[in-house]
Amino acid sequence: MYVNDIDIAQAATIKPIGEIADRLGIPNDALMPYGHTKAKVDLKYIESLKDKPNGKLILVTAITPTPAGEGKTTTSVGLTDGLNRIGKDAMVCLREPSLGPCFGMKGGAAGGGYAQVIPMEDINLHFTGDFHAITSAHSLLSALIDNHIYWGNAAGIDSRRVAWRRVVDMNDRSLRQITSSLGGPGNGYPRQDGFDITVASEVMAIFCLATSIEDLTERLGRIVIAYTRERKPIRASEVMAPGPMAVLLKDAINPNLVQTLEHNPAFIHGGPFANIAHGCNSVIATKSALKLADYVVTEAGFGADLGAQKFFDIKCRQAGLKPDAVTLVATVRALKMHGGVAKDDLGKENVQAVKDGCTNLERHIENVQSFGVPVVVAINRFSADTEAEMKAVTDACEKFGVKAIDANHWAEGGAGTEELAAEVARLADSGEANFAPSYPDDMPLLDKVRSVATKFYRADDISVDQKTVNQVAELEAEGFGNLPVCIAKTQYSFSVDPDAKGAPTGHTLPVREVRLSAGAGFIVVVCGDIMTMPGLPREPAANRIKMNDKGVVEGLF
């Protein structure tokens, strides 16, 4: 009988969070409990660990996602459990799920099968309130901007050039473009506005890249919120926003400690999407984990062309992190889809389709290796996978000197990843890693975009209209040219066409607009038809989520 992820999670025995903290050496007075099974860890305690040596950093990324599923979070959890089973001191660092996808199409994001973090329902629904705090801090800045304009506009904000949009942590297409302040003079000055999803907020990006409450406050002050009529940038500090915004985030900034099904420690903190933001959990959580464990497994969103590239070029660059190994997740099912097989036919053996689909895997391997970090491929096993199909994957990886290892963590938990864990530990301990970002800070912005497009997406070139060229020139003249670029595009293809599976070449990356994230420290480059506010599908996941007559959540993945 098939058992849902939520059924497995609800049947699990959860240890008191104090026991998990004890294992890490975290004292009780450094814990901020949220009930019995989750807690925040005080940043003051984490600061006391600064002189401890760092553990090894392992990134989990994946091939280009398909409806067949890849399983990065599941693999991250299973790998962590496997490392602990073979005697390693390991913990995992993940992103917090957004309510938008939980109630939309993707469902929950706490792993799956017997490789999950718990309490699963809490993690997927509100958790410790971090996303609400981020939404509130963002909304406070929105209110302060309009209030500043209303009460005399001393900063000289041109209301036609307000760059700060509003956010909500839900998929709601009707809010993408709105008109605000209608109803007469008492309600302010009408202007065009719009909403993004909270995970696309610059406050979220800042939250995940800040290293302390002081750094957080300083970054919030650098946010460019609008421009004057003379096109001079106006920052959040000019409307007195950083102080009160940081106050709203003072508890949220402390990382969240939970556990896996096998009672191994997990930090879950922050949650930007990788298709529209930088797609990594917080720097604070990652750096804290590196002081608390010998091996730290972390995940970057979507495929390696988005999540891993941004992890390396944005997060590692800013935080001074040096990853030691990469686990690249693939499934036979997804490779068959990249090889042209329809979803309904995935249960049939098709070795040629797997071989054809491996072009996608091979490109991701090359891309990750170009950063100077050793790679192992985890084949996230499904019951219908055949030995011939598995061999097609291992043969493809051998061409790059990479091992492909069968991982059965969904069904077996850490026991299903012991071989994978041993290889990951070997790579991390080998000293092979010689990490370097893919482009220098002083490269011109459009050349950075072109570098990512041609090197990682295998595009022939980028296309940029004159308006955007002029905007980029203004950003460089204002001193932002040394920032990294954060490409926002579809996650379903190397190109901007979500239907272009495999490893397309000969395409062009169309740059639609650029957005300055001065506080976060990068330039968002919006490409193709990507939306920063998703919509709900025809049959959203919300339709099946409910409380049963015993007061237990049902239908959450």
C-alpha cells in the first residue's frame, strides 16, 4: 500500500528539540523554543563559535527539473542521514517552504518518504513565522514610502519611479499589477504598483545573505526604493526604514533547528526561489552549521544552471564560503522526459531515451566541474527503474570521471544512501576542491550576463533592447557594476523556452529588464516570460488540504 509523505511524517517519533541541541553542544540558554519540536538558536551563542574550525561544505543540486521529479530536498536529507549512519557528524541546511507553492502546484518542501525533516506540517505551514516577519518588514517599507510622499516628500521621490513593489506569501496573479491610493486626497497619491511573492522580495534576499543583525540593518538601508525626477536613487535609509524593519526581523534572523526522521539535526532558514532569486538558505544557518558539524549538506534550488550557479557566484562569493563537494541529483524518470518520453509512458523501460536525456545531466556535470568542485551523481531511485536504464546513467557519468550511485533514501532513509555518503565524504575530504566563481567582480554587467548565458546555458548570445542597455549603463555609472548578476528565468530549461528539454543549443537569452538589489548585493536580470508573482494552477494543491475529524492535517503532499 502506498503511503503519503505526510502519513510517514505523522507516524514518526519526534525527539524533544533540546536533545537535538545537546548533540550539537548547544546549551539550553541558547535555545529559543517554539513548542517542543523546533527552536531558534540565539545568534549571540553562534557568535561565540567564531574561532572553531569549519566542517566540510557539501552542495546538493540537480538536473533541470521535470514533472517526473528529481528530489533535491529528499536527497539532502537522505544524504545527511547516510553520513551519520556511516559514523560522520553531519547536519543539513535547507530553505523554508513558501506557502505559495504549498497551496499551489508544487506541494510541501520538507523532503519525502523516509528522508524528511519534521515536524513536516509545521515546517510547511507558518513554521516559526519567519516568512510573515519578512513580509511585514517589506510591507512596512512599502507603507513608509507612500507615507513619505504623502507628508511632503522631502526626499523628492518621483511617484512614477517608485521601484519598490509589495509582496505577499501566496500565488495570486490578480495582484501582479495594481493601482494604489484610490479614493481621494486622504488616501495618498494614486500610482501604479504591484505584488511579488515574498520569496522574491529583496528583504528575503538580504535576510539570507546577511551575517548579523548589524549587517542586516545596514543592507536594509542600502535598498534603492525609488528615484527622483533627475533619476537620482533614493534608499530606504532616507525614509527611516532600516531600524524598524530590523526590529521586525530580530527574532526571525536566528536560525531554526529541527530534526530529520532519523533524529539528525537540521537548520531550516530563509527561502528565496532560484528561478527569480538566488535560491539558497541563509548564510547565517550555513556558517553556523559549519561550526557545529563536521559535514554540512545544503541545497540550492531547481537545476544546477540556476541554484548551483547562484550558490557559487552569489552566496559563496559574498559569504566567503568554499564548497568541498557537490552531489548532483538525477532520476531515470526525469532523464527519460529529457529524452522525449511523455509522463504517462515513464513506467516503461526505454534505455535510448535515458541515453538521450543524459545530455542534460552531462551539461550540468560540466557546469559544476567548471567551478573547481568535485561531483558525484545521486540516482534517486524509483521502483520502476531497470538495471539497463541505471547503467546508461553510470556510463554517461564515467565519461566525466564522475561516479553515479544508486540512492534509495525515499524508501530506506539513511540506509539507502550509505554508499553515496561514503563517496561524498571521500570527495569532501580529498582536498580536490579548488573553488572559484565563474566571473570576476570587475567584469561589465552585460558581459557577466553573457558569460552565464553562453557558458552555462550554451546560448549563442544575449539580446538586450536599448532601454535596458541604458539602464545597465546608469547602474554601472552609479557604482553597481561590480555586483554579481542573478538571472531570473524559467527553471524548466537551459533556455527561456520551458518546453526545450535536454541540452538545447543555438538559442538566445532575451533580457527583459534589470532590477537593482543594492541591499542584497546583486542585479536581478529578468529573462523571457518569468513571473515574480506566480499564479495558482487549475487544480491547486489547496483543493486537497484539510483538517480531518481528528484535527490532523491531510493532503499536504
